Amino acid sequence: MPDISALDKLDRAILRSLQQNGRETYDVIGEQVGLSPSAVLRRVKRLEESGVIDSYVALVRPETVGLGLTAYINVRLEKHLETHKRNPMDLFRASVQAWPEVVECVSLTGEMDYLLRVVVADMAHYSRFIMDTLLKHPSVQDCKSSFVLDRVKTTTAVPV
């Protein structure tokens, strides 16, 4: 885990710039933060190598590629009863990696075990995913869904 205290004001400014536009040139970033392009490059390489910058991606608006329905699904797993059986959480975690509809899966505290963000074409696609995939999984005991009506705020940027 990178040491957050090692990030200075310039590192944070570079990170803010890259989060806003990951394709920005080091020349432009250098002008913004008051460094030469080569100094920006060195800092970016260090941020990448230390794991502060995890990856670079293109963010696609789901509806522009025919994925017009987003749902959040709370999932409760069966309780682990037998010691010789594989842990239901391990089974679920492994399975969710192969489900393309699931774009995010987080483990939760509280009543439910996981929260899935699912992106699908329409209600029929959603129904097939729930009935043919999620509820047929041997570890899944229960699920509750909520559908996105409107995106009020969407960002991938973290406040640095």
C-alpha cells in the first residue's frame, strides 16, 4: 500500500489533472502544475510504480452501447455450515468475476453480504441475469434490487 503522506502538492495536482483527462500531455500538465514535462513524466512513473495510479481506461457511457438499464443488487449468501465445503463467499467471489453484467461488486457490512452494480440492455436482460445466473448460484440465498432512475453524480475521480 502506497504511503499517502509521500504525496506532495505537485503529485496531487498531477493526479487531479490525470483524473480529469487521462490523455492529457505532460506538456499541458507541466504548465498547469509548474513543472517541466520530464519532471511530470518522472512523477507519473513513480505514481504508477508505487500503485497510486492503478490503470488507464476509456469510460464508456452504457446507454451509448445499448446498455440502458443499471441496477444495484444486494445479495445475501447462505451461511457457511459445513467445514469441509468450500466457503460460499469464495465460490461467489470466483463466479462474479465471469459475469459480464456485473461491473462492480463490493463486500458489505450489515444484513446483506454484497452489493452488485449490474449494467444490462433492458428488463428482459436483467430478468435473464437474475433468474438464470444469480439465483441459480449455489451460494446465493436472497437478493434485493433497486433500479437507477437518474444519475445525479457520476465520477471515477477520488478527492486528492
